[in-house]
Amino acid sequence: MSKKAAEITLSTEEQSTLNQWLRAGTTEHRLRERARIVLLASQGQSTSQIAQGLRTRPARVSKWRLRFTRRRLEGLQDAARPGKPRRYDASTEKRVLDQLDQAPPSGYSTWTGGLIAQALGDVSKHQVWRVLRDKGVSLQRRRSWCISTDPAFARKAADV
């Protein structure tokens, strides 16, 4: 014997939000389906009637009815998924950029992504290149062609 499904009563704000999700062309299909389930349930339809009408499984309808009764509109959003923890954070980005201010190792005239990764030790060269690309730093253009021993060079270059 199956249990009776939880009755859903919507406030006017909830009903208008759900209808807005249904009408909006940018709403994701899954969110639109969940809104449809809740609206049909609030009209008194049973779980099996809703499942048959939407061509889905009764378990799916039951899940969203239950989540809505527990957490209201917030319950219709996707649950957080843990995923893999971030390996690099903002401090890594700062370390990469700070390393560029240091002189390159002896025997090298400029930094490369691999050299920066080697100097930092715990950052991959791929992450170094990601940081440089995101910040718009080009290692090839870091050298200045404006190196002069002329003491008045700065004044002359400003005139140009």
C-alpha cells in the first residue's frame, strides 16, 4: 500500500515564480520540469497522474514533491556536488607573479613557464601558463629593448 503524497499549497509568490520559470525561454529544462511537477501537485493531481502526464517515473515526481515540501523553492535547485578540491588558489597566482619580479636563474636571460614552475617547486608549469594567460603576461615581451647607458635616455625617449 502506497503512502499518500504530501499536499502542496503554494503562496502567491511561489506560484508566480514557478510560472515565470515555465514561461522563461532561458530556464533549464530540468528546472522547468520540476516547476511543472510542483504546480500540478498543487492543483491536487496524484503522483502517478503527474508522472503519466509528463512521461516520467513516479519516483522522480515523488522526489521533487518531497524536496519542495521540505525546502520550498530552494529545494528545486540542484544539490551541491562535492567535486575535486581546488589544488591552486589566489596565493599561488600571487606567488607566480611575484616570481617574475625576481631575476631569472643564472644562465638564463628571461623566465619561462618551466623555470617559474621549477623555482616555485609545488606549481605545475601548466598552472603557471594558465596564470600568465589569465593576467595577459607575455614572457617573450617582458624584456625591454630600451636599455641604454645614456643618462639622458629617459628624457630623449619621452620626446619620441
